[in-house]
Amino acid sequence: MIQAKKIILGFFTVILVTFCFLAFIFYLEFGQTDFQFIVFDVGQGDAIFVRTPGHYDILIDGGPDNEVVYKLGEYLPFYDREIDLMVLTHPHADHVVGLIEVLNRYKVKKIFTTGVLYYSPDYLVWLDKIKEKNIPVEIIDSQRTLVLPDQTRLEILFPDHSLEGKEIDNVNNASIVAKLTYKETEILLTGDYEDEESLVEKGLDLSADILKSGHHGSDTGNDLEFLKAVDPETVVISCGEGNKFGHPHQATLDNLEGLGINVFRTDLQGDFVL
């Protein structure tokens, strides 16, 4: 009799544990219903993660090393190994290196890039890995608005012409510039694009609630007239503590202070989470 009770108790214990585990998985999968925009603290580089309420996952750039993989592990459920869209703004090492390991560890469904010609070893490894895994690639070569799930849009502002197979003197200016919109919230992403005056001159709608500072807060970007055109409430500067480039530059910080814009720095405050 005692043995039978132990068997029954063990049986119901297994059922209870299984139920709790399934409830936990259900919570992870459906409990988060908010839009998430995260600028990862990956040191001197850029890595931005977006998750819509329906769990459409976007990774924009990957930083200078494999830190992005650990950051994804912090914000994604342990069983979620898929990235719906990977975007490489431009092929400098501080944007592309981390994406190589992401391709190794995650199933990436689609990739956006400009196809600009660049010969760095890291960029070439990334391209080879994409071919190896046969991942669909879309070359961004025109202005367009991409309607994504869950009231989310990605408006491509630059490039407005094809850069595929072309060699650019300053690869920063081959960066994808885009406005990410969720409902009424607008976020402007500029990669390391430096020729911001041209964006203003084209009469583009640059206004946004949040601006990811161009080129890590460098004074080669973050032009005063550009900042006025964007008129953000908050600027997020992604840079590494004590970096050798001196980012963010004092001129940029002075411009932001003069305009009364809130500044968030990953080197001082860690991940920016909206």
C-alpha cells in the first residue's frame, strides 16, 4: 500500500512539474507583449535588437566581438534560436564581427545589406557564412518603406541608389539609414553615416523620438542642423568605455546639451532598453 502511494505521489509530482514547466514556457512565449528596442552595450561598436509584440526579431549590426551573442541570450528565451531579420548597416569590423557568431548560433531568416565592395577579412567571412547557410539576402538600393509585423515599419532613407559592388572611399557613408516606427514612436538609425547634411538637404522627414547617435557620437557626425531636423527627445550613444577614438566627442555633447536633448551612453549606463 505504501509503495502504491509513493508511485501515485511520484506520478502526480511529475505531472505538476511538467505543467509548471509548460506554463513557464507559455509565459516566455506569450507573456511579453510590448515592443522592445535595445541598444546593446557591446563596447566600441553598434548592436541593436528589436522585438515586436508578436516576437518578430530584428538584429541591426553585431558589434566588434562575440558579446552580442551573450546579450541576445539575456533578452531572448533560451529556446528561441531564430532571428527574423539581420541588418548590416556597413561592413566595418565594429558592426560586422559579432554577426558572424550570430550566424553560427542562430537561424537567420533574412538579411539586409547594401552589397558595398569592401575587403576586410571579417566582412568576407560574414559573406561566406551567408552563402554557406543559403540565407536570403536583400540588397538595399532605394528608398522604401517595409511593413513589418505588429504595427512596425522600417523606412529606408539611404541608400537611395545602388551601392552593390561599388568601392566607396568612406565606407561610413555607405551606411543604411532607416527610421523604425512602432505605432507612434519613431527611432532614427544612422549607422556611422557622416554626410548628414545631405539628408537634411533632401528634405527627408528625419523627425524622431529617439536618435541612435551617428558614428558613436563622433564630431564627424551629429551635425547641429541635422540634430535640429531630427529634434529627438533622447539620443543614444553606443561607444566603449575609454575608447581610443575619444567617442563621444565634446563637440557632439555640446550640441546635444545646447538643444536640451537627453543623452544616454552605453559606456556609462549599459544597455539602453525601451
